[in-house]
Amino acid sequence: MTSITNAVSMARRRGISSNRGQFALQALQVFFVGLVIGMERAVLPTVARDFGVAPGAFLFLASFVLSFGVVKGALNLIAGSLADRFGRKPVLLAGWIAAIPIPLLIYAAPNWWWIVLANVFLGISQGFTWTMTVTSQIDLASSHQRGLAVGINEATGYVAVGLAGLAAALLAHAIGARPALLGFGLVTIAAALASLSHVRDTLPWVKTEHAETQGEKPHEPAPGLKMIFVRISFQDRVGRAICQGGIVNKIADTLVWVMFPLFFKEHDAGLVEIGWLTGTYAMVWGLSQLWTGHLGDRLGRRRPIVFGFFILAAGIALTAIGRGPALWLPAAAIMGIGMALLYPNLIAAMSDQAAPLIRGKALGTYRYWRDTGYAIGALLLGATAQLANAALPALWITMLLVAGSGVWLMRDLPQGSDRAMTH
């Protein structure tokens, strides 16, 4: 009996190298997740006129990101709670099933509202799939590898976002936007579902970690989602700062998703050129996270996060003053580096705050606020551009928000080692 117990314990040892097979499968899953969201980025904003959207209708154009952000934020919160209760894999599977209508709706769309509906399904899918991959990789990693685990997850996903944006732009240039997104999307979803059969649920690793950290203490029931949500969002100073940082970084990403293609197009950039610019931002962001997440494990979360926000603000300012790719391309790379510094370390900082059995709820709370930033960004930036009848003011508004968020985090994130919030 003892040997069986030891064998089970060995099978659930935490650490990336100890679980490299499952960790790699989760990375493959997030690569597919990134491909699905990335295929839209360079294509949809620039072809909106094919759906009857006027070039100056910035707020209406932003509606597809608004629907995505509202749904993804809410589903992140639900996904974390469901994952703690039922396991990570069933939620991951539900996310891929929700992805199936996305390319079909885009292909068949008679008007822009079908695109908005497609992005409702995209929000459901992303809220379940990406949340589960990052949660599972944190489950598998040891406590001193959380930043590295998140960095690998986000690097894999955002490299895929960049590659998909460029590939979809090239394919759309060759065969048309909607056929390109239909074929690209269906092939990606089919491949993800095929590989899912080899993925194991990581909830047993969570229970093993909880048993190790609980030791001989009597078992205490984990607090509910409402209690965790209120505490992290409003009562805990560090949690509150992390959540607002998440909102602002997604406002910045909304800028890239919606306003950058329009800004570049206002300055006569073509579809393929826009694909290169937005793809460079995403790929630099993605690849750089292979070291920036681990950097947070070594130096603490505060410095990479704060410097990341200031570097991101500088990249946005450079884009705003640029008038061609000679400045836009290095600015996109600078923005990618800034995002790489702040993004995985915000997630890891939130994970540091949570005991194992509430990790799903804590990360779900953070990801709720973070991805609600898409909706806030769509409304704020869309309205700003609409009033000004140009995309440029939205860039300056975002730059100020990002710099201000960096100041907030510099004030409220703890110096040195991160404290844990057990309840």
C-alpha cells in the first residue's frame, strides 16, 4: 500500500522538468489558442468596410472587441471556479467546442453584427481555453517556477498570435479575408481537439500541493468565489493594484488590435505591412516572455512589472509620433518588450497571493478584470477616435493610462519577496 501511495506521489511531483510531457502538451494547446485569436488581428479591422462599416465609425468598429472583452472577462471568472470544482480539462474541452462557430460565422456573415456574435464565441472560447492552459502550467510547476511557467505559456500563445496575424494577412491577400479565416480557423480548432486527448487534468497536482502546504493543520474549507473576488478586487491593496494593471494592459492591447490597423491605414500602410507591424509586437512580446517570466522568479515581480509599464508607454508614444515603418517597427518591438516584462509577472504576482485550493478563483478574478479591459478599451478608445474623427488621440490617451498604471503599481506592489494570501 505504501509503495502505491509513493508511486502516486511521485507521479504528481511538481516541477516543469518532472512534468515536461504534460507541460509541453499544455504549451501546444495555448499555441492553438493564440492562433485562433491572432488570425483576426490584422484582418478584421481593415476589411470592416466590406460589412458596411464606414471608415470613421470607430466606436461601431470597436464593438467586436467590446463583445469579446465583456464575455471573456466574465468567462475567466466562471472558468476559474469551475476548474477548482470539476477540473481543468473539462473546461478546456468546453472552450474548444465554443470555438467551432467562430470561423463559420465570420465566413457566412451578411453584416457586422455576425462578426460581433463570432467574437462572443471567441470570448467564451478564450475565457475557458487560455485560462485553463496557464492555470494548468502553474499547477505543474513548482512554487519558484511560477513566473517561468507563465512566461512559457504567454510566450507560446503570443508568438502564435503574431504568426497567425501575419499568416492570415498573407492568406487574406491571396484568397480573400473570409475564406482565409474559415480555413485557418477550422484547421486550427481540429488540430487542438485532436491533441486534447493526450492532456491530463492537473487538479490532482493541486490537491497534492495543498496536502503538502497544509501539513498537519486541520483542513479548512476553501472560501467561495464571492469572498475571493471581493477581497482581491477591492479589499487587498496588492490585489487591487494588480487588477488595475491588468485592465490597463488590455486597454493597450485593444489599441493594437483595433486602432493601430486604422492608424497605419490612415498613413497609407497596406494589409501585409499592417500584418508585419502588429505581428512584430505580438512575436517580440511572446518570445521575450521566455526570459521575463523567469526574471520575475529571480528578482521579484515589482521591478519587471513597473519597468514594463513605462517601456510600453514609451513604445506607444513612439508609434504616435511616427509617420512610417522606420519608426513604427522599432516602436512595435519596444511595446512588445514592455508587455513581456509586465504581462507574465502580473499573473505570477496574483498566483503568489493565492493558496493552492483558491488558485483557480484568484486567477479567474484577475483575468476577469484584465480582460474586461478589452471592453473598457473598446468603449474609451472607440469614443475618443469617434469624437476626434482620427485614431491618433486614442494613442495618446492609452500612453497616459499605461504610465499612470505603472506609477500605481510602483507605489502598491511590495518590495522584496511576495506575501501569500491563504484565504
